[in-house]
Amino acid sequence: MVLVLGPSDVKGLITIKEAVDAMEQGFVDWSQNKWFAEMRQRVHSAAGVRLTMHMGAPNTPNTIGTLVHTEKPVIGEDMRQTYSHRGARVRVVYEGETGGLLSIQIGELEVVELPGVNQNVVIPTSCATAVGTKWLAKKESRTVGILGSRGQARGQLAAVKAAIPSIERAVVFSPNEDNRKRFADAMGQILDMDVNAVDSAREAVEDMDIVLTATNSNVPTFDGDWLSPGTHVCSLVSSNKGLHEAGFIKNARREIDDTTLQRADVVVCNSIEQDKLDRTAIVWGAAEEGVISWDKVADLGQVMRGEAGRTENDQITFFKQNAFWGVGDQVIGKLLYEKAKARGIGFKLDVDPFESTTDSSLEG
């Protein structure tokens, strides 16, 4: 029997803290054995539809599987990226010891605290940000500045707050005044903390312990000279390499300027191999252009093993959350499976979790 969860089943089953902890466990496993994860892979149709596959095989719990999703990105004249279409997401969870199929999970994940926040893989993306930020930000960080006010920004702030409970105040800026005010009102209530809208990007960057960029911008969103000593910065935009090289978009995405990268004492991404594969403008592009040296860049596994990371409170740290999070998403998938099973949610597909192989060439 295989447990199938539909779009309504994967909403509200887990909390943001549970999701962050699951993502962190996946990264910890990978930091100890690189074969537990593989690069995020993408392929594009002739019409510009992008299929993305995230893979992982965490040891805790012992699962192996994928998350697959499609979308059709569109870049507007204002250089902001949206999606004209998004296909249903499909997570497949196999048992890691035997390879038996456990669960098929369809639909965008929503956590208890953020109903309706279901933008493009917002929860695993936000959880990966939170893990990197927890490991790189100053201990007892208290303030967060966030650029962006849509669903991705809500997920980012909620996840980082779950990972770093000492956070007590946040400010938000986005170009749309109504959006940022709605964000501040809603997130202040959800997180039971002080969240205020500000009138400029500079106000969301200066004197902040943590700066999160959660925008759909294709151009830098703030001046790196505004950063205070000790600030941790996280960016999450991906490269759109395939769309760029195929001519569907003009430029690779970039919401961070050269100054930020040059001022950063520590530069970390989920996976250096992933960044080189994707040829991101922010890390790979900056290294290729001589803005920074690859010697300055580490991956999250190195940080978790104590080989890299923040060593002083006044260091500026930069985390490029580059979507290498399939290993953590599998821990989330197993958690969804266990919770749904315990609550009697979903339906059981009456199929054998294993293939029955017959060699027809041996038959009379």
C-alpha cells in the first residue's frame, strides 16, 4: 500500500519549526556524507516551461526520493519575475533501506502558521534560508530587515524566526506601500513580535543583524555600503541559466551587488557544485568576473563540520541559498507521511511498493 496525499492533505500538517528542523537534519546528514544529496536539475521545453527536480537520501530518517515541479517564468518590463503557469508539485518518498515506495504527495506545502502562503516551493526554500542563517548569523541576533513583502518573504521571516528565537524585531520594505504594510500587520500577529514597514530599502538594511532578500527582482535591491559590521545577509534568487541561455530572458537574476560580496568576510552557499552548475550571477558570476575569489567561498557542509563560517561578531557573512535542499525536503516528506498516517489523512493506493520483476526470456 502506498499513501497518497493530495493538495489539501499537505496543507497545515506541520509547523514552520518542524519544517526548519527537518531541513536542518537533512543538511547535517549531507555534511557527513556527500552521497546523500545530488544537484538540483532542470530541463526546459521549447515554450519555456521549466521542470525542476530536487533529490535527496537523508539518513535520519532513512528515505530517498524527489520533489518535482514545473513553472513558466515571465520577466516583466520592470525586471520582476512572475509565473504565468505552475504545475502541481509532486513529492515521492521511498523507504531508504529497501527502496519500497512509501508516499506520493501532490501540491504545494503549507505550514500551520502560514495558511495560503504557497508560492513557488516557498516552505523548503525558506527553511534552507533559515538553516544557513542559523549557522552564520551572530549568536543572539535580534533584528531582521527584509526586502520583499509577498509570500516568499513571509516564509523567509517565519522560518528564520523559528530557527533563531532571539529575534524580536523586523522591518520590511518593498516598492508597494500597501503590500509592505499588510506584511507588517500580518507577520507581527503571526509571529507575536514587532514588525514594521519602512519607506526605503536603506532603512531595512542599516543596523540590522540579519538582512533577507526575498524579492522577484532581477537587479540589485540595496547598496552593500549600507551594511553594518556583523550583519548576516541572505539571497535566494536562482540563476535561470537555461532560460537565459535559451533566450527566454535577457539577463541572469541578481538581487545582490558587488559591494556586498566584496565586503563579506564569509561567503557560503548550500553547495558550491550547485552554484557552478547553475552559473549564478551572484556567486559563480562574481567569481568568474574577479569580484570575489573562489577561495573565499564555502558550502554549508563545511560550516556544519566547523571548517568555515563566522569567527568574529563584527564579520559580515553572506549566504547564497542556491536551492540545493532536496536532502532536507525528503525529511519533510517523511514527516508529512508519518503525520498523515497517524491522523488517517490521504488515501491508500492498493499497489505493491515494490516491482515484481519477471524475466520473460526464461519463459517457455
